[in-house]
Amino acid sequence: MKETELMEPAATGPWPSPDETAKLRERYILPLPGPMYSKPLQIVKGRMQYVFDETGRRYLDAFAGVATVSIGHSHPHFVRKLSEQIGEYLHNPALYLHPSLPRYAERLIAKLKTANPALEACFFTNSGSEANELAALIAKNFTGSHEFVAMRHSYHGRTLMAMALTGQANWRHSMPYVYGVSFAPANYVYRKPDSMDARQFTQWCVGELEDAINASTSGKIAGFYAEPINGVGGVITPEPEYFPGAYEAIKRHGGLFIADEVQTGLGRTGRKFLGIEQWGVKPDIVTMAKGLGNGYPIGAVVTTREIAAAVKGKLHYNTFGGSPAQMAAASAVLDVFDSENLSENAHQVGGYLLGALGKLAERSGCIGEVRGKGLMIGLELVKDKKSKEPAPELALKILDACKERGVLIGKGGMAGNVLRVKPPLCITRQDADAVVAALSESIAGL
Ligand SMILES: Cc1ncc(COP(=O)(O)O)c(C=O)c1O
């Protein structure tokens, strides 16, 4: 049996019922919106693109633990390398040397050469939020400005700075945020005014970005945060001209271009390592997390030597970032990413899936748009294709129905009406067919 062949889950239980776990969770965890689905799902095992509930039922994981599992749940090479390292030496504070840190940094930097050959200085964090927080600190030190522009509908994480950069009311608690963040419109072509075509709307968005800088900042900014294709906000996929135009505007005002690649990095958009490469823009700072560790906590900030020099000699530290275990996990991810040619797979299977979902949209009255690139796909649900009124209640029903058919997908968007399909990068065409069949049957059964 090949290592990656699928096995039925071992009976490592006995497991509590989902109800019992839900009650215990309710008792001890902060009362925030919790598990999805009208009947919560309990997952106790993962193998590659599949997960299993406590009864051993298998589901195709087309949401990858929120776009996080990149090479596959518990990929055998990943498990072996991580276990070996944990058995040997797990935690090394930055006070002492360990070769895994610079070696992995060298490998990651080599992957970013095509995006910007000057990206040569790394720092490792525990999460995407922390990476975005540090990127802001670096940009402020380098530019001497504290003002940023972010995009409406964006999501950059949960620290105070990351929340301040997030352009969605439902992710903002009412409190004083970090000062100095202004917002520019997303290049959300599906919801553009009828009076403009896509090209005019894109030019308008770039103009509005510059207007936001002129009207709401001192005119000299520290940087612009961009998700190359947005994630939580509903997979809003810009026109190819948007980011090159935005880049020029940012540069006219002294800002750094910060690509938040937490979801789009590690080949998810197909063929390119970073999502921003799809748009031909050279980022000054890149932040990554999620897929880098295939579920093991890691974030990364990568910038140029020139920019990094701005924090030279200043203290900055985190306890866990860059640990030998983190580096082993992330190196194993890169091994598999290369040996299994996963960004090509994301391109091939993603293109196939996008095509099939596009056809499904033509047949169904409730899918207003299918968009994305590679294995970063969104389906915007509407009550009526003409009025485009969002249909968040349909999204909930379809998620439930797909789960009953053994396929897990996610949702997002400001109105909660965008289905998100972001599977592990190892899925096959047969899996893609299973996603389309589950969606098609679920919509037919509404
Ligand atoms: C684009 C983007 N940036 C930042 C984050 C925050 O990452 P983390 O949850 O690891 O803090 C996320 C998380 O979903 C994200 O999608």
C-alpha cells in the first residue's frame, strides 16, 4: 500500500457524541459563534483531502480547515518529519542557534524570487494576524509614517492592528482601533454600478484609492494591505489592471505594497507561488501563514534587506516563531509541495472545477457569479440574478445539504452569501466532480 493511499480511520475513540462535545464547548469556551451547520459536525481524523467523523463517515474536505491544509491532512511525509523533530528537540528560543531556522528561510526566500528577487529577510510568527501586525511595524519604521490604506471587504486577522485593517463590519467590534487606517473600495466587479463597464470601474477603484489617500491621510502613507484575491470577504477577484494601478498610486504616496498571502500563498491560485504574482505586482512585504504549515501554526513576514534595515537593532521577539518543530513542519510542506507539483495541480484541477462550476451557475437561478483562480473559488448566491439580492439563507441550506452528501465547503462575504471552495491542493478531478455533484444536487433539492 502506498503511503498516501487512503485508509479507513482507526477506532481511536470511543468518542463523545457531537451533542456532548457541543455542550462541553458551550460550557467552557467564549460564547462566540461556534460550529457551522444546523447539526454540528465533529471531525476526529483527517487523511489527505478527506476527514472522518466519530462514526467513521468520510467527507471530502473542500474547505481545507479554512484554506489551511495545503498538502493534505496528516500527509505521511509531514507526520514523519514533524514527529522526528518533536522527538529530537521541539523548542529553541532565538537566544541560541539552530540550523533549521536559516535553512528554511533560505528555501522560502527562493520560492519568492519570482515575485520579487529583493525579498530576502524573514521573520516567523505564530499566525497570519501576527504576521500582518509585524508587517505594519516594519512599514512604519521604514517610512516614518503610521498611516495605512486597506480595502473594503478585506480580512487581515484578529489582533488590534489586523482588526483595524479589516474592512467588514461583522469582524469589527465597536472599540477604538489603531489610528490611521483608511479604506478604498474593493474591485468587486460583480457589484459595480451598471453605468460603468469592468474597465471603467477598475479605473474608478484605483482613483478612489488615491482619493482615500489624499482625503483621509496626510498624503504620505506607510503602506497598502492587499489580499490578491480576498478570502473571508467572499473571494472577490480583481481585474488584472487593478493591482498594477493600485501599486502606482501607493508608490506616488511613499507607501509599501504589503501582500497578505495568508490564503493565496503557497500556490493556491495555481502555478504561481504567491497570488500577487498573478497580477504582476512586486510586493515590498509579504505575509503568509495557513498553508505554510499545513495546519501546524506558522506565519511569516518577508521583506527586502533595505526595508528590514529599518528595524535593525530594535528588539522584537516571539516565543514560538521559528522553532525547530515549526521549521520541520514547514520544510516538509515545501518538500511535498515540490515533489507532488501541487501548484500545477491547483492550476489544473482548479481550472477544471471553475469551468464545471461556471456551467452549474448557468443552469441554476441562484448562483450569480463563480469567481476565483486555481483552488481559491467562490460562488455568490443571490435571490435573483437580475436584482443580485444576496441570499445568505440559501448559503446555509446548501452547506448543510452538501455536508449530508459528504462534501464540506465554507462560506464568507460581507452578507454571508458566498460559498467558498478551497480544498487541499492535492485534490483530484474526481474530487472536483464530487464537489460539483454535491452542489448541483443540493441546489436542485432546495
Ligand atoms: C487573508 C488573511 N489574512 C490574515 C488572516 C489571519 O490569520 P490567522 O487566523 O492565522 O491569524 C486570515 C485568516 O483567515 C486571512 O484569511
